[in-house]
Amino acid sequence: MAENTATEVITGGAVLALAVGFFLYATQSTGIGGGAAGSYELTASFRSVEGVNVGTDVRLAGVKVGTVTALDLNPQTFRADARFTMKKGIELPDDSAVLVSTEGLLGGTFVEIIPGGSPFNLSPGDEMLDTQGAVSLISLLMKVFTATTDEAGR
């Protein structure tokens, strides 16, 4: 009986250690687990953040350089306020643009940063003013079908 108890304790400890390891890996790889020491935070206000969630990648030239950490609706402007972290050492010009992009027609959504040309850089906590929200696929398809129908009717 004592032999079974020792085996159960060792097995339970191994399972618990494995679960903690998976949790730590998940929080580090998604950027959800608290602010990383090697990062700083920026904000932006979008018309639409459809498809963007906490944990969504922030990319510069296709390379992940940050993570979305919070999304809130601003009750005064009715826009989506986003906060995201950026890796330290990546200094963005203050006229850089930020937009919601997708990986192809059916791909996932990410936040893309397009660097500007200003000699002045954004500081931690600054707001990026040049934004473009998500483009609705349904709206684009409706425009294409409407244009096609108009062309056929002429």
C-alpha cells in the first residue's frame, strides 16, 4: 500500500510540473503573461479591430515585434482603443502608421506597423495617430458584385 502511495505522489508531481511548464510556455509565446521586461507599450485608436484579440501579433516587415495586450471601446469616440507591447530596441518614427491586416483571403489577422520617415521617435506610452482599421470582407465582396452588376446592366 505504501508503495502505491509513493508512485501516485511521484506521478502527480510529474503531471503538475508538466502542467506548469505548459502554462509558462503558453504565456511567454503569446505575450499574455504580464509585461515582458524587454518591451514597452504603445497605444492606437481604430475605427474597427475586427479579428484582433488580446495576444494578436504586432508585425513590422512581416516579423513579430510585439503583442496586443488590451482592447477597449472608447465611449466618447466610439473607437476601439488598443494597447500593445513592442520589443525594446525597435525605435519607431512618430509618423509611423499602424493598421489591421490579414494573412491572405482566409488567413489570420494581425496588427501591422509601417514605419514613417520622421527623425523623431515614439516614446513608451505614446499613441500612434495614423491608423487604419480592419476592412470587412463582406463589404469588399458587395462592392465587387455591385460593380459587376452595374457593368453588366450597361
